[in-house]
Amino acid sequence: MVKLLKGYLKDYKFQLIVGPLCKLFEAILELIVPLVMANIIDVGVANKDTGYILKMGGVMVLLGIIGLCSALVCQYSASIASQGCGTKMRNDLFRHINSLSHKELDEIGTPSLITRMTNDINQMQNAVAMLIRLVLRAPFLVIGAMVMAMIIDIKMSVIFFIAAILIALVLYFVMSKSVPFFKAIQKKLDRVSLISRENLSGNRVIRAFSKQKQEQKRFEEISDDLSYTSIKVGKLSALLSPATFAITNLAIVLIVWFGSQGANTGEIMSGDIIALVNYMTLILLAMVVVANLVVLFTKASASAQRINQVFETESSVKENENTKINPNKSAPKIEFENVYFSYSDGENALSDISFKINKGDTVGIIGGTGSGKSTLINLIPRFYDVNSGKILFDGVNVKDYSFSDLRRQIGIVPQQSILFSGTVRENMKWQNPESTDEEILKALEIAQAKDFILEKPYGLDTMVVQGGKNLSGGQRQRLCIARAIVSMPKVLILDDSFSALDFATDAALRKALKEQTENMTVIIVSQRCSTIKNSDLILVLEDGELAGKGKHKELLESCPLYKEICLSQLEKEEVLR
């Protein structure tokens, strides 16, 4: 935790110095108050000197006001440092997450990353605030109270030392037992986030299958598990206050007991006994604060480990920042050479894939579910890196490009049609913020989306709600295709992006792409034979291997799998046409 905070607190050195000093000054004033009270009793009350009582009472009020002002300055400093530190940490974490490849994001998981960016960083913010406000004050009060007790009566101070040692042992016991539980709680919070996210994003599916009760039960099980662990650690933490109170109150009883005997023999004054009781009370309150700090810093420590885990995770896809790329214009636009790829489970998702795609070609990729179609196209923009072999883009290895140089040339439409809240115009400008309305309208026309957008009252200023839920599936797909076309990329990748389109719109869109996107290389992943049968090159995948490649008629003769797929979807006459 210290290592993580060190880098973020360097910009708040002023607050880190002023805040604790103000709190320290307040603690000094608190240590003076019992001495003032002792003088009021031993001098003012004993001598019935009302003037002295009022004067010293005024001193106590003044000490209280000064202490309040000092505490407010400390609180203000703590707020600036904690919120500023948390904001910078959250921004850095978000930036680092965006630098990770798909592989690392898959391994950590979206729900866990959300929990770390919210709950875990909030724990760190609280730790910083308490660090400034209480870390110096509480120990200083304990030590100061024991020193003042020694000044008043050295024999009675033994009670203070014994009480402090016993309370420290209680704190150590609770802290050592509770740390593992706090780590477990954060992991279970991840699980709660996962189930919550699945239910909120998939609520239509859940209702369609009438699974509300089952999902409620699943959520209650993980929620109860989290509750059980929280209660268990809560029981441990609950030992702190009663144990410290019991020890401190027992110490107070001993002070009063032995103090009264000393007062009878004249060894100690009545006011000194009151001062000793007050100092023991100060120790009690300080130890309660320390107990709460132990719990807080234990939580923060567990959170810091989780945040550090993300920061220490490096992307497996390293960017080459060398911008001096010399593409070979005569080389194929895209070339796979003996490419092998596997996810974290070690089993090959792609094996020995080799093919060439020429500039301006339309390429179709077809195969059964899980055959590796999406995996293959995700390697082109380097969402993942190959295990062996290489992928060439304009004759240059994709690893030699910077991410921006490579991905600026590629327009991608993923399987899931994702739109963002805002206007249609704002969504269309994602690739190029300088895109004009004419360019946007042309892209919408190619994607067969122009008519339904212009029919809306606000046209390009039509609002899109989160996820595009106010649009149909086909409309979302067409807008996603238009968004990828707006900047006229050199390569357009459509990952099963026609699935929600009717056959007429599908055909019109493919025709517009062919006619209005000069020299654009188009890669279409589809389950429909009709969508890819007229492609310049068709790749047939089966279990991560290339089962066939060529044109439609060639594959009908050379690839039994392709022929089987075509005949399962089309009439024999249509297949041979």
C-alpha cells in the first residue's frame, strides 16, 4: 500500500505536512486540558476562588476553539489530498486498463476491473484521509498521555503502560486474523459485480426464459456468501472496541482505587486523580481510533494489492512506436504465414493458417461455430498476437506498426453491435472527429441506413441511448457498419455484421460496398453462403484449421465442408448458379 500511495502523494506534500501538524497541535491542546482541569479543582474549587475558576474555564474554551480551527484545516487538507490522489489513481488505472490487450482483459474480467476502479480506490482514498487526520494524532495522544501521567505520578503511570501493552496485543491479534477475510471480501464483491452485470445486461433474455427466480436465487447465494464473510470479519473487528474499553475502564478503576488511597495519605492531589482519569480516557479514545484505523488500513492493504495487480499486469501485445514504416505496394494487402494462435488455456484456436488477400478484394470467411473465424480477424489489428508465424500488412509485419498507424487503416464492425450514448453524428465521428456531414451521409447510404435516419425528426442529431436500445438490431448493425465506413479505411472487417439484416438489405449493402468503396479490401465473416458466395476469395475454417480456400465454384469441388454448408442453406440450383 505504501509503495502504491508514494507516487500519488508526492504532489500533496504541503497537505501531508500541514494536515498532520494541525492535528498534532490539536492533540497537544487536548493534553493541556486535563492539567487546566486539575488546577481548577486543586486551586479554584479548593480555595473557593470563583474568579480563578472562571479564568481557567475561559482558557479551556479558548483551547477548544483553537483546537477546532486546527482540526478544520487538517480536515480540508485531508480532503484535498485524498480526493486528488484517488482521482489520479483512478485515471491512471483506467489508462493502464486501456493499454492491456484482449488477453489480459479476458483473464482479469470486466466485473473485477470495475470493482477495483470503484470500491478498491475508494478504500485507498479513505486510507489517505485517515493517514493525514489520525495516524499521527492517535499515537501521539497515547504517548503524550503516558508521559503526562509519569509527570504527575510515576507509580500510577505503571498502570498506563500495562494497559497500553494489553491493548496493543488485542490490536495485533485482530489485525493478523482479519487481513485474509478482507481479501476474500473483495473477491466476492467481484462475483457480485459479475452476476449483477449479467442480469442487468441480459435482463431481456432472463425474462424471455422466465428465469427471474433462478437468477434471484443465484444472486442471493453469492450475496449471502459475501454477507457471511463480512459478518465473520465483523465479529473479529467487533472485539476491538469492547476489549479496549474493558482494559481501559479496568485501568481507570485501578487509578481511582490507588489514587484515593494516595489522596488520603497526601501523596497525590484530588485534581491529579481527575487528570489521570482524563488521560486514561484520552488513551481509550485514541486506542478506539487506532482500532478503527487498523480495520481501515487492513481493507486498504487488500485493495492496494488488487490495484497493484492490475498495474503490474503488462500487455502481451507490445506496441512498436517506430513510425518509419515502408509498405510494399506490390505486396498482398494482408498475408498470413503459418499462423498458430492459442488463448490462455493452451489449446490451439488456430493452426497453420496461410493465405493472401490482395488489395481491393472482397474476402468471405465461413465455418461452423467455434471454428476460429472471429479469432482470425482479431489478429489482423493486433487485438491478440500470434504464437508463431506472422501476419503481414502491405508486406510489413503487423508487429512493426504502431497501434494507431495499423488500426487507422482498418475499420472493424464487431459481432455485437455497440453504439454509445449521444447523437448519431457523434457516433459516426468515432474514427475521424473531423468527418463532415456529407461523408457521414455517404457512409449511411452505403450501409443502407440513410433513409431511416433522415426519416427521424432530428436526423443526424437523433439521440442514441446507451447501447442503442432505442433502435432495432438491424438498425444498430447498419449504423455500426456506417461508423466503420465513414473514414474510408483501407481494410473493412465485418464480423458476422449482417446477421440481423434481411436478405434484400444484405444484398444492397454488399452491392454498395463493391461500387462505392474504391480499392477497399473487405473481409466478411458470415454464416450465410449467399453473403459470401460472390467473394474474390473464400476461407473455410474448421476447428481452427483452414479446410479450404478459393472461389465459390472451386470450393464446391475441392471442399466437402463448404459444399455441405451451402447445400444446407440453399437449393442446389442456387448453389451452382
